Amino acid sequence: MSADRDFDVVVIGAGAAGLYALHRIRGLGLSVRVFEQGGGVGGTWYWNRYPGARCDVESWDYCYSFSEELEQEWDWSERYPTQAELERYFNHVADRFDLRRDIEFDTRVEQARFDESRNRWIVRTSTGATVSARYLVSAAGCLSEVHKPRITGADTFAGEQHHTARWPAAGVEVTNKRVGVIGTGSSGVQVIPQLAKRAEHVFVFQRTAQYAVPAHNRPLDDETRNELKRSFRQRQAFKRTTRMGMSNPPPAVSSALEVDEATRTDILEASWRRGGLAFPGTFDDISTNAESNRYVARFVRDKIRARIEAPEVADALLDIDHAFGARRPIVDIDYFEAYNRDHVTLVDVGAAPITEVTPRGLRTTEGRYDLDVLVYATGFDGMTGALLSMGIRGVGGLALRDKWADWPSTYMGLVASGFPNLFMITGPGSPAVFSNVMLSIEQHVEWIADCLAHMVKHGLNRIDANPEAEAQWTRRIHELAARSVVGKTNSWWTGANIEGKPRGVTMYLGGAHNYRAACDEIAADGYRGFVLSR
Ligand SMILES: Cc1cc2nc3c(=O)[nH]c(=O)nc-3n(C[C@H](O)[C@H](O)[C@H](O)COP(=O)(O)OP(=O)(O)OC[C@H]3O[C@@H](n4cnc5c(N)ncnc54)[C@H](O)[C@@H]3O)c2cc1C
């Protein structure tokens, strides 16, 4: 198939990863084209417009660090930025670095096929165009492929229904309406208290009870903002030395078992008062030591119970079947307090599952709920969903879907053997969502750009992963996961929310700092484990 246009690099997606990839790779003097299926930039922060949507990594950590001018000119208004503020930020970045001229919006990459004779990717888009590129960079996102469970009768519902990640830009009117929310993960926990402010009644359909840590959000004043700007570089350097890529202070003591009960409680209380994602890092061994985890889990349960007035509601919200941190930690604002309002009802669909959606609402094995609006806060086909939803074919026409049928093996989460010249940003096998994703994105983009510069400089046209290096890296991913509580329960972290998906933690759990060092070492060692050729 001949291509309409040829580029050095095609980037899929114009979220945080795609924007930076475009800026960085264009800076090498290469021609770049970005295809984005949405109508604007920002990815996650373009799509997730539901009330209450905000980042749960702090604004001063969840931002780019590649431009000193950008970091000094942008003012964050709150500790945790809202969707709207983040969308403004990414639009500002797109304008400031003149990125839009190389982005095609409302254009989905539908197929990509590697042409071995020319070492080029042939990319077909939803507009019917075919372009070719030496390199294909997926910035398609690890949480962008929407997951909506199949429920009998879903299409028959007579009211409005919306997925949180496809919330209409014009908003949804819930005033005086009966609203049902399916799902109590991060999105559900954010949207429920907001809907409860206006709806006549909110029914929350909870399948899995979850821990949550209070956000303690606050506005940032000028003094704080100036201080954050002054210390930006220093914090940035520190973040790179940490497991999660955030500038939270390191734990005072490494194990919860190292100190007596009173000291342990004091430490947990101080950490709880600070709130947010620093809390899971109160002790180093929460995710690897079952006893340490039990102390912390008990502390969190007690704190949550104290926020809920009705004991039977507290029992249902705290009927948690997993260790603290086994699922993605949730950071909440007024979530549990929402259940103290008469018009918010928790429906335990773990005990009495949903059987069908009807024109009037929803049925479970035990009841019927009449609804005007149905909200799916049911998350994503994480890590691999977006990549596999495109028809990507590598050497010999092998489909990525077939290569990954049993496990999404990659080398360093960057390249999958048999798919030369395809780079993945925050792909499976990298820390990805098990880190501050902004930092991981920057690290990947910079590594990929350096690699491309190396290829150009040495007249190389093809890079693939050595299958043995890939197998070794995959073993490492499994070993690290086996030692951790992370994923020791069903969740999107283990692919359990998607029927037929291989089960297990696909993220690298060894820490973003160690991962960065490993990537740098490999590059310094002549791209060890990769096969580079003309
Ligand atoms: C509600 C929510 C809250 C989050 N909060 C945090 C947080 O607090 N901290 C954190 O670190 N991370 C968080 N994340 C993870 C978040 O996804 C990342 O932080 C980051 O935004 C990912 O950026 P990205 O560019 O890699 O992917 P995305 O932002 O997902 O962008 C990918 C883009 O690719 C486009 N795309 C996908 N497939 C195609 C295709 N075939 N053709 C064309 N375009 C395509 C999509 O439309 C999308 O715009 C959150 C995610 C969600 C959903």
C-alpha cells in the first residue's frame, strides 16, 4: 500500500506523552505527525470531564519539568489540580511550544503495519489517510481505553447514561434527578460527592469496598507558589531518586514493625493529616510485609469508620477483601461523608449483583432502582487496551494482539520484539501507573528521543528488542510482582476487570528510580538487549 505522506515519526495521541514526544522529537530536526482521536490536547484531562475529576498527585509534582520558563510562568491554583485546570495547562503547553501545527485532531490511528522491506510503519487513520513513518511512537495512554461492562438491557435505558471518561463537555444536569453510579474506584469516589450536591437521590452500586485516604486539598497562596517555583529544580532532582517519582518526604522509619505501638500510631496520624498519595509511603514495607500492612490497613479502616454515621453503611463500605495498596490507592474529598446524607444510598452489588438495566433503571438480584441518569464509573482497559484496540502488525504480519495473547511482554516496557521501530510510552513492563505518570512520561520520551538521535547519528534504521532480553525482563516483572501485595486481588491493575485478559501485574514494581537507572545503563552500554541495524 502506498502512503499519502511520509514522516520520520508518527506519534499516536496528544495527551501529556504525545505533546512532549512531539516537542522533543521535533527538536531533533525530524518530521513528526501526531494523530489524536479527540478534538483537543490533554488526553486524560480532555476526556475525563466528570464533576470532581482531578489529579491525585500534587500539582507541583504533576507537571512537566523540561522547560524552566514553563515551570516559572505557570501558576497552579490548588494542591490537586482539577480536570479544567489541567486541560488549560496542556493547551498552554501546546500553544507555547507551537505544537498544534503537527497534530491532526479527530483522527484515530486504526491500523499500523511494519513494512520490513523498507523498515517503515504504514499507518492508516480513521480519515482514510495512509501515511508512512520510520518510527511509530505510541502515546496512546495507559488509562484511555474506556471500559464499560456489558450489562443485559444496557441499551434499553430510557434516561441519560454516561461513562465518566466520556462526560459531555456541556455537563449533565442532575438537579432533582435520581442518579445511579456503577463503580467506586478513583473516578466513582470523585464523582459521587459532587453528584450528591445536586441530585434528588444518588444510588451507589458498589461491587468492591475500597480503602481511601483523604486528599486535604487546599488552595495555594502566592507565598506557597513562589516557594514551589524557587525549589522546583531541587524537588525535581529529588523526585528522580524516589520509587514513585513524587517529592513527598521519605518515611521517618522504614518498617511499621521497627517502632512501638504508640510511635507507630503517631507516625500514621501525622501522615494521615498530610493525606494524599504520600500516605501509602508512610513506611517502606507496607507493600511487602503482611504484618506491617495489617497495622496500616487497620488504622485506615478505623479512620474511615469514624467518618460514617450509620454502622451498617460503614460495615458495607469497609467490607474490604484485600491488603492496603493491593489496588490503586484512592484519594478522596468528602467521599465517606456523602453517605451521611439521607439521599445517598449504598447498594452492595458484591452481595446482590446487578442483573439488568431496564428502561426505568437498574435491577439487582434483590431490588429495583428507578433512575433518570446512569453513570458508569467503571474505568478502563488499562495498560494494554489502547495499544490492542489498534490493529498493530509487526514482522511477518504478526498481530500485537496475538503476541500478547498470554502476556504483554516487552523489553523495558519500551519495545516489543518483532515490532521494530515501535516505541511505547509508559508501556507494559515499565513503572507507568505505578509512579507519578508525568515523571515516567518525561523519562520515556527523553530516552526515546536520545535513542532516535543515536540511530540518526549512526545511520541506523531499525531497532528491535532481543527476544532473550525481553524474556528476562518479563521474568523480572513477575518476580517483583510476586514479592508485593500489589495485585493480590482482582482489579484493573491485574487486568481482572476485562474478560479474557491475561491476569497479573504488568507494571514494573521495582521503583521508578531503579527503572530509570536501568534504562540509562542499557543505553550507555550500546543499547544492550536491543538489536540495532541499518
Ligand atoms: C481520571 C484519571 C485520573 C488520573 N490521575 C492521575 C494522577 O493523579 N496521577 C498520575 O500520575 N496519573 C493519573 N492518571 C493517569 C493519566 O492517564 C496519566 O497521568 C497521563 O495523563 C497519561 O498521559 P498520556 O499522554 O500517556 O495518555 P492519555 O492522557 O491517556 O492520552 C492518550 C491520548 O491518546 C489518544 N489515543 C489513544 N488511542 C488512539 C488512537 N488509536 N488514535 C489516535 N489517538 C489515540 C487518546 O484519545 C488520548 O487523548 C489518571 C487517569 C485518569 C483516567
